Amino acid sequence: MKILFSPSEGKSKLDTHASMNEHSFVFSNLYSKRLEVIQYYQDYIAHSSQDDLKKFFGIKDDSEIKELCGNMLNKNTTKAIERYSGVAFDHLDYKSLNSNAQDYIDENVLIFSNLFGPILAKDLIPYYKLKQGEKIKNFNIEKFYKDNFSNALDNFLEDELVVDLRAKFYEKFYIVNKPFLSFTFLKNSKALSHFAKAYRGKILRLLAKENIQDKASLLEKLPSELKVKDIKIQGLKEEVILDMVS
């Protein structure tokens, strides 16, 4: 099983490893492509005004901006799953999982970073900021990764059950090219946004704790407050619609 996951705007400043290199990432043969994006990112930063950088990073603190302007290739790193700290990652609570569950996450979760592209949870990345959907002049990061990494992802996922827990935006980085499972979260028949992030984290935690490898086991062990309302098949996507029971 492989799980596709979104990153978060929030990030920890934890550093546990030295600076990144080609061995820091899955698809090491494509490391030069990641470096191309990083070069665009750093060139943009170097030639932007302070006001532009505040918008680009989504922050206002001048000292924080100065830190973010440092050379990405010289920064220390930590595992991606511990770098991100948003709602979904809070509910995953990776650090509280036992070693087997953490290994499950490390090896099976692909996070679609809006700077580094598709990375495994165990891949090593530095602290950075880049708002979702923010453009670097005319360079389209999502399209670049889609064009250069889709074949590698197709091969990586070929023999796996794929569970897509990404927010819709991250489909711009990669369209799954085989049958896959996705989830929609409702409350009173209305789609959730903030709570959807939480439940994506909860479902990922469930997958890891229970070492789930198939769809039936996952649906049997859903959180008690989630009930299956419908299952729709649209092309390659099997969408499980879950209603939150109060």
C-alpha cells in the first residue's frame, strides 16, 4: 500500500541531519530536477523586495525572512514527516507511534511538497516556506514536477494499492494512473475543510497503527464517528464518502 498525502503550511524547525544530497530523497536519479526548482526558488528570493518576500513566504517577521533567505543547500534537515506540523500532522502524531508504525509511515507515505515535489515521509528536507499555489515568476512548479516525475511515480505505484489522502490542489503535481481509493468527508451532508485535514491525519494514523494493507481492513476499522455514506466509482477513482456522526 502507498498513501499520497499533502504537506502543510506549518513547519517545525527541528533539525536532525546534515544538509541534503541526492541520497536524501526517493527517486535519487531525479535529484537534479529538484535542484532546478530550488535554484528558481533561491534566485527569486535573491531578487525580491522585502514586501514581496512577506507575501511569498506568507509571514511578516523580518528576522524569520532573513533566516529563510539562507542557502537551502547548506541547511540542516529532518524527515519530512517531522518537518510538517499542520492539522493533519498533529492528528497523525507521528512521534507517539511505535517503531513499526513509524516504519510503515516512512516507507509508504508520499508527501507532495510544493517545493521539493513528491517525497517519501522519511526523506530529509530543510526548513522552508512557500505558500500553496505561490508562483515563482513564470515558473509553474506543479507542472514541472508533473512533467518530470509522473513516469517515476507510475512505476513506483504500479503494484501497490494507492490511497489518495491529498487535498485537491496537489492533484496538479500528479494524476494517479491506476485504480485508487480516495475519501470525502461530510458533516450534515456538507463537505468539510478544516475537519477533513484532521481526518486525513487520523486515517493515516489508523493505517500505520493497524498495519493495514487492503481496502476491506481499512473500511472495517474506520473511526467510530465516521460512517460510510456512499462509494462512487469515477474512472480510476473509487471515492468513499464518509459522514461524520455527531
